Amino acid sequence: MTVHGQFHWNELMTRNAGKAKDFYADTIGWTYEEMNMGEGPSYFVAHAAGGPVAGIFTMQGPEFDGAAEGWMAYLHVDDLDEALEKARMKGAIILRAPFDVPDVGRIAMLKEPGGAVIGWMTPAVQS
């Protein structure tokens, strides 16, 4: 169970999901569930000890030109739109406007005033 302000999810943004999946399967034992994302590349949910622990996302398309591969952390926020408004007022820049992922939640990405990039999300099912 995560609560407002706690880290909720981590996802690897990579150009080679197969290579990343093999690495984490071979080194720490992750298994994967593939999620069809429509027209884009599949998303892979990594599992350990019978439950989801992270995601692997293939960076594909011009919006990722020049972007470094890396891990993206997401904080749980109770009300994403309200939290983003507060963040804007404190100098944050919204990099990806809020969007909804069925059965996952409402997600946005922002750059906080110090320059760090982070994702915020309101989970679809809050425990």
C-alpha cells in the first residue's frame, strides 16, 4: 500500500527492452508480463515474489531523441491535478500533461525547480 507522497512505481525507460529484460531476469530473477499499448511498443511489468515491482518501457519516437536511458520514479499523489497546480505555483514545469492509463491511474511528468525530473500518479485503485 502506498500513500500520498510515497514512491509508488519505478520504470526503466530504455531503447532495448529485450536486453534490459534479459539482464534483470538473469541477475535478480524478474519475470515479465507484457502489456499491449496499442500502436506503440509493448510495456513490460516486471514481477518478483509473485507481484509487480517495476515496468520496462521502450523509448521509441522523435520525442525521445537525445534522451538518456534511465530509471523513472513515480510518487503517489492523492489528487494529481491539484498537486500539479501546486507544483506549477512553486516553479515546476510540466513535461507531460496528465493522462489516464486504464486500471493503472492518472499520470504526469514534471521537472521540479531544482531540475530533477519525476513522475507523479494517482493510482486507479487506492489501497
